Amino acid sequence: MKAKYLLNIITIALLLLWIPVATEKLIDFTTFKHTLLRQPLPHGLTYMAIYTLPALEVLVVVMLVSPRWRQWGFLLSAILMALFTVYIGLALLGTWDRLPCACGSVISGMSWTQHFWFNLLFLGISVVGLLVKKRQHTSDPVDQVVG
Amino acid sequence: MKNLIRKNAMALVALAIAAVTLMAMGTPESKLAMKKWGYNPAALPGAQWVDITGQTEETDTTPGQYLCHENEEQICSGEFEEEVNPNAPGAPAPSNETYGEFEPLD
């Protein structure tokens, strides 16, 4: 029973992150596109990210909402957060001459260092959700459908 | 849809979060920085497009792109067509401005 409550809390926390993030990208796609084009990334990779990132974020939300796919939602959330965390980590380590532009972020009040720790926190939350969900499956396979 | 929501409380939570998000985005003043661009009267007759807060610089990698910074962080930008000289009197306002308020001072 405790695991179920914990999973619900984790799911809601992740929804509170991903829904605003995905919504902002979709509603103000032009700004998101320009922001990404200013990042110090190869052009091809940037254009791939422009179109896949919003789609993946929406997919995370859909998966988290569905009891059947929630585990995959935790996994995808962890993967995306890991990618973002690594990117910010590289920026903070001085990989590029100047810190990439942070304008356009929904969490725009944060410094790069704060954003790094914020991402790390949500990476941890995603991983915990994944582990708890997997453990729940192992102990009660029926729960896989109920969620 | 009604059945889905009845069976799945998390869907209801997601809808509520989405609704709040959309309402919050409709609120103005959600931009990070408001900087004013315009001609610098002190530089006449060769007026310059400058951020009047004094923190703007032109990039050396992308012609026509002007950025403004606060400490080490880039927070707004404006782009001009490459063939346009933004420092010439009568030059148009920049396009693709991000988090900046662009208006000519004249």
C-alpha cells in the first residue's frame, strides 16, 4: 500500500514538471526553436531535438498518466532528465566558451547551477519511481494492470 | 473520455495541471528580461543599436545577431537581416527578438 502512495506522489511530481515544460514548447514553438538554434550543438542534432523533444515530453506525460505504461514513463523521464543534466553539467564545466542561452526556459528564474541540481533531483525522482514500480511488479504481478 | 477520467484519477490530475499551466502562460509579464533597444543619441550622427542598459554586444560568430547578457548568462537577443546595417539611421527594428523590448528611441 505504501508503494502505491509513493508512486502516486512521484507520478504527480513528474507531471508537474513535464506538463508545463511540454506545454510551453508546443504553445511557443517558435521561441523554443530559436532558443535551441542558439545552443552550441551541431545543426543536424539541433533540428532533430527541435522536433523530437516536445514529442518525447508529451509521450512521457501520456505514459505517466496510463497505469499500464507508467513504468515506461518513469524510464523515459529518467532518460530525458539524464540527457538534460549531462548537457547542463557540460556547460558548467566550461565545455563551451560561453554558457549556452537559457532564455525560453519555463524555469527561467534559475541559474545554471540551480538548474543542474533541479534536473538531478528530478532524475533521482524518476529513477526511484522506476525502481519502486519494478519492485511492485515483482511482488504483485496483478498490480501491473491495476497500476 | 469520461470513463477514462473516472477510471484514471491521474488523468484528472494531468488535466488540472495542464489547465493551470495554460492559465499561467496566458498571464503577461512571464518573460525573464525586458531590455530596451534603440538608437544611442550620444553616438549621433552614427547612431547605434544598443541595449540602453549597456549590456549588449554583437556576436562575432553570427553577423547581424545582437545579444545582451547579465553576468555570464545570455538573456535576450535580436537579429537583423545580414544586408542591413543596424547602425545606419533609419534601420528597421530587429526581427526574432527574444526577451527584449525593441523600439527606436527617435
